[in-house]
Amino acid sequence: MSSLELTEDDTKFRIQLVRPSEVPKLKRAQVYITGPPLAVPNVTRLLAGQNRGIHTERWTLRHQQDAANGQLLVWGIDKDSAAAIKAVSSLGWAA
């Protein structure tokens, strides 16, 4: 395994190269909200409050598109949140 060490001020950073098979695949969730766009922290707070079992604090915003009448957010999400969304979806409910 190859690694690279960087130093900035008194902080050392180590980067290690790994095989693609060692990198977990990201799950993706798309959220569309109608109405005026909301701040991202407000969106994650609302989603977490309304959906038991998802962990929005682990999510990474990958894309955001705002319009006057709606907002599209695409997130990279963790496997526990994906499992919770899948469980709710299998019941026929909207997550």
C-alpha cells in the first residue's frame, strides 16, 4: 500500500492509496422540495425529524439545484440510512 504524508503548520496528514474494490460504493438519495428553496441545514433537520432511522449528519451533498418553485438535492448517504429508506419504501410509504 502506498502512502503520502503532508505537513501543514504542526498538523500531519497521511493519505493512503487503496484499491477501488476497497472503497465503499456510495448510495444516493434525491430529495425534491416544492416551494421556495430552503437552507441545507433546514432540509437535513426536517428530513431527520420526519424519518426515523436516517442519519443525515452522515450525508454528503453532491448536487443542489434551486428554482423559484422548488429545490433538488442529491445526497451521498450511508448504508444505514439507505436501509431505513428501503424498509419504509417496501411498506408502500413515501420516505
